[in-house]
Amino acid sequence: MECFVLVLTGISHPAFVFYQICGGWKKHAWIKADCTIVDPNCSNPSERRHFMRFTNAIGFKGKFYALSLQGTLAVIENIDSHLRITALGKKRAIPSDSSLHFRELMVESGEEVLLVFLISKASSTIVDSVEVYQLDVDDLTWIKMESLGDRTLFLGSNCCMSVSASKVGCKRDCVYYTHRSGDYGWWVYDLDKATISPAS
């Protein structure tokens, strides 16, 4: 079985480094990969510093889906034992509501890739709203979700996960999260009521 470990750098040169494992043994050392694709959502694409820089990524069904600093979605695939950007999303991934600051997190939920925005309107230390989007993997577009149904999302500083609320015994249709600036406790956003409260 072939497996890739991908690490994002937050810069364009290199944009990411990866490590390939085949059948439990290493096939390559860490390999750097530059990005020479201009971010289509950049205000001044003629400048070198506006090559795509990635902030979030998730592995899903043999591909990586990565978000750039400007909100552009890139599909990264293994081609001849090298990771290549093979497609770009059509629209920028940003919250629908205006904000002073937002933080985005990607999580696999069943057979879907979800993108969650923790939105701060008045202060970057307080989350005022949460939006959840589902990726259409065929069109590479984000569809806003009004409900998670039986699912519950947990978004931590180092790990994100989706669970079946009825199986685990937690509140359904909610997003539990920690905010890295300010209070590091857990908070819960109820999608049905559009309310935020401390997690009990």
C-alpha cells in the first residue's frame, strides 16, 4: 500500500514537502515541491510572492484538497511518485458573512469534505458565528450547509473529527470548537438555533 505524508509550509518555495511510504518502508526521503501557480484570487498576480501558499489540507479518496492563503482550493495528486496540483476550484472559499477575522478548518465527514469557518466580527479573540460548507468534489465548489443532521463536528487545535451524535451520545447538528486566541476552553455552535455557548 502506498501512502503519502504531506506537510504544508505556508510559503510557495517550497509550498509543501512530502514523504512516500510503500508497503511499510520508505521509498523516498522528504521531497520539497515548489508552487509556481499564481493564485487566481490574488490582487496582484504578476508578483512572484503571490504564487499559491497553502494553509489547510485534507486527504480524501487518494487525493489532497488544499486551501491557499487567498481561499483558492487546489487538488493535489500523486503523478509518477510526485505530488502535483491538478485542478483549482472555481470560487474563493470565504465566509458569506462579513468579518474582522476568520479561521478555516477542513474535516472529513463520512463521504464528504467539510469546510468550517469560525467567524469573528468584532474581536479576533471571540467567535461570533460559524459556517459549514460541503465540497462538491466534481465541480470543486463549496455548498453552504444549513444542517449537519445527526452529525457533530469537533474542531481542536491539532485535530478535527466528525461523529454520529446518536452513536456517541452527544448533541446533534452542532460544532464543538476551541479558539486559539483567548479562552482555550470548548465552545459549541448549534446550527439549528444559530447560538454559541460554552460546552458543558
